[in-house]
Amino acid sequence: MDLALFDLDNTLIAGDSDFEWAQFLIGKGILDRALYEAKNIEFYEQYKAGTLDIDIFLDFQLRPLAAHPRALLESWQREFLSRQILPLVSEQARRLVRGHLDSGALCAIVTATNSFVTGPIVREFGIAHLIATIPAQENGQFTGRPRGLPSFREGKIVRVEAWLEALGLWWSSFDRSWFYSDSQNDLPLLSKVSNPVVVDPDATLRAHAEAAAWPIMSLLG
């Protein structure tokens, strides 16, 4: 059996769901444009540069979830998926995922973006497993804080290994392990699997992939 892991943002979708979610809320007037848009762009640039402080970012990104009832958030979630995410999904990305699923591989999306935003996207791809940053809840409502270790950089390895152990598995349980990503932030997990694949990479990751002779591919439609 094989293991196939996929980053989400700028890998399986041609955009960043964290960034797009904040822009979606700004566009609806839920978040104040003057207060949030410049900060959202700043965090996104820090992420791309590999300098993001994940704790500061999560305070920014998760706080709006705590300000609204869960039912209302879920209605926005459905609109967000339809309007802003599905147009970013290429047929090439769908084929890649289907190929691994049809081969019988154990598949998961591994993303730093929180599970509320990414859950519906993962289901759209037909993948059963999501390893994401978890927004904390109390009595069914979000608190605005993360729960446990964020699924970011080295944290992705920790979270993947905890998931595998919960299934009674380990890296050695698989004939081959794959991870697809676009970002230098994912170098730790790319270096862990037997088959790293770089997808439409940033400049830093491209240089590393070329030096290491890792495959480079594009999923842009």
C-alpha cells in the first residue's frame, strides 16, 4: 500500500484558502476592509517568504470565527466553497487525486489552514482524511484559538505521525509515500517522504527541488 499526502493551498487549488476566506469575509462586509485587508496581504506575503509567525497569524485568522454563530458561519462556508474555491480547482488536480485513490493509496490532505475552512474542500476531492490546524471550540462555538499543534512546517510531520499511529500504521507500513506541495514551508515533510513532488513551486522550493532532483509538476488549469 502507498501513502499519498497533498498540500492544499497553491497545490491542489490555484490559490490560498486562508487568504481567500479573509477576502471573502471582507467582500461581504463582515470584516472591516480598512482593518483587515492590508494585514491579510501582509500575512500572505510572510507565508510565501517563509517568515510567518503561525501563532500571530492564527490569532488573526481564527478570531472572526468566534464572533458569529456556527449556523451562520456554515452558510458562509457553503457560499465560499461555491464562489471562491471551486473555480480554483483544476481538472489536473482532480485527476492526480483520483489516480492515487483508485490505486488504493491511503490519502490525506495536510494543510496549515484551519479545518473549518478546508473541510468542505477536502470532501470535494473525495479524500477521507484531513490533517489541518484545528480551531478550538466550547459548546459548539469557536473560541478564536487553535487546539493542539498547528499543522505547519515541522508540525505537519508531528500531526501526520500521530494520525498514522492512530490507524496502527507508520512510515514503514507503506511501499511508497508521496507528498505534493508548492511551498518552502513544506520542506520538512517533503524531505520525510520517499517520493516528494514539487507542484508549481515558489522560487526557494524550486531551487531546492532542482538541486535534489525532485520531480516538478504543474496542476494549473
